[in-house]
Amino acid sequence: MVDGGVQKETREEGLGDYKIILLLGLMTTVYAQFGRQTTPYPQPAQYYNPNYYGRPFYAILRQTQDASPDGSYSYSYDTENGISVAETGQPKNIGPNQIESVRGQYSYTAPDGTPIVVTYSADENGFVASGAHLPTPPPIPIAIQRALAYNAAHPEEEEPYRRY
């Protein structure tokens, strides 16, 4: 009602704003309680580790590693399927012509059940492997041995192929 140009609110008109605020508060509480309905996230895919080679994986039973500041090193390991590896290395001739001298051994069981053991070394003379299972070259025939001995005993002077 308007009384002398001044508007007076009745009790019912003032509660209208409170009703809206109260209704919004109630709706917010209900929404917070129950939330909106969402679809659950898809489950992550299971980890799959394919075995491309069709062979089982073998555990390492023992493993050692040692590296020194001077450049020498050693390592070894054994696996549950009988593979054993050991190697040591150290630098030689430290400087611009430095080389690494390596010695090692590995062993395993061949598919036919034969134990295979290989020992090796590598240095300025190259890689040299030895093992009972490695083939050996056939002996040099006697005729070739004679020819090599003759050539060593009679060196020829190098001459040009053509004389003009």
C-alpha cells in the first residue's frame, strides 16, 4: 500500500524474496546431496605383456656389477635356466692409444642337453674365444706347407710388371 507517497511493504510482499532464496537453497542442497547422474568412467585396460618370442621369461638369480673410476669393471649374473655370465675389463696404455683388455666367460645348456662353456678375451690382439664345442680348422695340407716354406726361404725382389 501506498501511504502519503511512501510505499510500505506488507509482510507478504517481503517474504516473496525470502521464499525464492529459500527455494534456491533447498534445490542446491538436494543437488549437492544426490548430484547429477553421470556415467561411470570406463575401467582401465588390463596390462598386457605380449610374449613375442613364444618362450618363457627367466628370473635372474644373482647379479653383480662393479665399475671403478680408473675405467675397470666387472659384472656377472646367473639365471634360473642355467645361463651364467662373468666379465672383467680394464684399460691398458692409458692415453691416446688406450685399449680395453676384456676377459670373460659364459655358459648355458644347448637344446640337446650339451653344456656349453665359452671363455674369451679381447685386447689389442682382437677377440679370441675358446670352448670345447667350437670347431677347429683342418690341418694345412703337406703340399701347401712345403710351398709356404719355399716362398719364405726364397723371397723375390719386387719388379715392375712391365718393362718399357
